[in-house]
Amino acid sequence: MSDFIIEAPSAPIGTATDSAPVLVRMCDVKPEAVSWLWPGRIALGKLTLVAGDPNLGKSFITLDISARLSSGTPWPDQRHEPNPVGGVVILTAEDDLNDTVRPRLDAAGADVSRITAIQGVEFSEAATGKRVRRSFNLEKDIPALETAIRQTPDCRLVVVDPVTAYLGKTDSHKNADIRGLLAPLSELAGRYRVAMVAVTHLNKSGGANALYRAMGSLAFVAAARAVWLVVRDDENPSRRLFLSAKNNIAPEGTGLAYSLFANGPDDAAVVAWEADPVTVTANEALTVDQPRHDKPTERDTATDWLRELLADGPLPTTEIKSQASEAGFAWATLRRAKERLGIRPRKSGFDGGWTWELPKGPAPEDAHEGAKMFTPLDVSTFREGEHLGRPDGAIGGPDIPAGWSAWSWADRLDQLAATCESTNPELAAEHRRNAAAIRAAGEIPPR
């Protein structure tokens, strides 16, 4: 039997010959539960990705999260649970700090003393020693980000919006390059126990698999422990959905819905979250954007019917209800058709009833509109069918945005009143009057 001589493999070029693996015995690893910034949605020490098309309010969401953390305001799906106060570091490349970011934080009730923005990085030129400034980028400036985290008391959140603006010379479509770029960011998040939230846009592939729709390399999605998709509600153009596309560290739970509501000086907007969960999935929400070749839905039919019914002018709501019932349409379907056509109910006079009328110009479904905001003018003093002096003496309640219960919208108005009390007391008083009117109209006890 021949003897075999086994030669040790030669070291690859550029590899140290004395290299050795770094080993950890699992018996020496201490088990730990995942720590959460926003329970079940955004974890501490992890990278979370928020992806969506432009003009849907992704930056509003990150500022709302920042405001809640800085002020200790409860999370929208846990309104009666305490939320520990923490510091925030923001990298924002698309919005001006003076006229956009600060007004939005103020409107959302943020404690801005706890929020720090990185505007660039200063360094000394090698040749002249002169101090100069350049844009922050993740290739070179992880140490600068670490310094910002250390100098922000009790920092628990870092926002990078959008992440593609801070890649330096890294090719956003190369998996290996993006993994190499994001690995130090994830390591920094774990070391300081901060939630790292990166914002990105969707690509134009048109696919219905949410995991393949984030712009650039798939490595962005792979590196993130959770991915949240922001999409427009197909049934209500002013409503957005915040849906889970991936969650590796918690059960994939339900999503949330929100709209934008003017709540500050110069109509600075805030996120108005709905209390009820959204059960549609991210993939299902993306499917509605795909070409359809099936038969019209009931809502399509109702929209066409309502457009034709109002073609000759406004009609009383009572008559529309009667004709809709005879035509076999549920009233809820007609209300969705009304929103789709951009119809705003109007009172025909001081003691008159409500009427519906087609708007002048294109309907919202045909127009290219950005993120619509509710304003105090959008919240009518009366509901349809109510008058100033009702026989029973009850107060007419303001209209409630689609998807909100009376109770949750009244609570939200109270929250908005508290956030703008110091900057706009008149608006705060208006919010409280509307909340009281909603509770009186629905016999809801105040909290």
C-alpha cells in the first residue's frame, strides 16, 4: 500500500499565512431577547429598511418616529403603553433642515433638543492643514457617525434618508459592495444598541414580490432584519399603507394605515395613524399596481354608475341613497366611489340637506397628486344629515377620515392639540372642539 503525502494548501495571494478563525463556543453565548424601539416593528441594534415610491410620506414616517421617541409619545398601535424617551441622529439628503425638517418635527410634537442632524464631515487637508467640509458617506464616515451617536445623549435611533444618497462611490447594484458597506453600519447599530432605519425608493420592475422592489442591490433587503413597504391605498388616494415585507426577528404581523394632517405653522403636516390594523400584505398591495385584464369590480361599476347619475348636476344624498339601494349597491361601496371621483358633500343651505356634486376637472384617480394632507377646512362642522340646531340639542360631529373609528379620531385630535398648543393655540383649540363634538355626537365618553 502506497504512502500518500498530503501537502498543506498554499495561502492565497494577499492572505496572511498566520491567519486563524475567530471561534466562539455556543455554550459561552448568553441568550438575549430582541430589544425593540417600536415593539414588533423596529428593533434596537438592527438595520430596518423603509421602502416606497416618492410622495407617499416615507420621510414623514421617520420624523414621526423621531418625534415620538424624543418626546416619549406612545407608538400608534400601543397608545396606552409607555415609550421611553431617547435621542435621535438624522441624516437627510432631500429635505432642508430649516424650512422642512424642523417645522415637521415641531408639528409632530418632537423634543428637538434630543434630535441631532449630521450636515457633513469636517477634516484637515493633508497638503494645507486647512479645515474643509464634505458630504457624509457611508464608505468613509462610520467613525463620524459613531461620534455623533456618542455625543447624542441616550441615542436610540439613527435615520438615513435616503440611504442611496450616502453610498459614496459604491455601486448600489453590486451585492458584494453593498454588503461590505452595510456590514459596519449593522455592527455599529449592534454595538450601541441603536435602531438603524434606512429609507429607499422602489424600483420600476413592476413585480408583485415586495422583496425585489427595493431600489438597487438585493443586499439592502438581505442586510435589513425588517423591511417595511409604503404604498398608496388603492381605494383611497389620500390614505397610505405601512406594510411588512420582511421581518426576520418577529412574527410578520399586521400593517398600519395613515394619512397626512396639517398641524402646525404654515400647514406643516404630521402623520395621522389609524388605530385599526391593516391585514392586506405587501405583495397583495403591490399586485393592484399590475395590469389587470379581469372584469370590472363592484367598485368600478359603482363609480361609473355614480358618475353617470351626477352628470347633470348635484343630487341630495337621500336621493342618491335611495337610487343606489334600488340599483343594488351597498352604501359603503358608494362612499368609496365618491372618494374615487373626488366628490365633496356640500350643504345646500343653512337648514338644507347634503348634496353630492362631481368636481370640476379630472377626478383624483386620473390626476397626478402627491401626498394629500387633511386640513382643518377638510373637517366639516357637520356630518351629512345634521344641522346646527337639531331638535334633540346634540352637537353635530366633524367628519371622520376613512378608516378611523370615532373614538380613535377623537383621541388623535386630542394628541394633535397637545403637540401644537405652544405654536398654534387657535388650531389646538379647534382640534379640541372637534374632538368634543365627535364624542358628543357618538356619545363617546372623554378619556
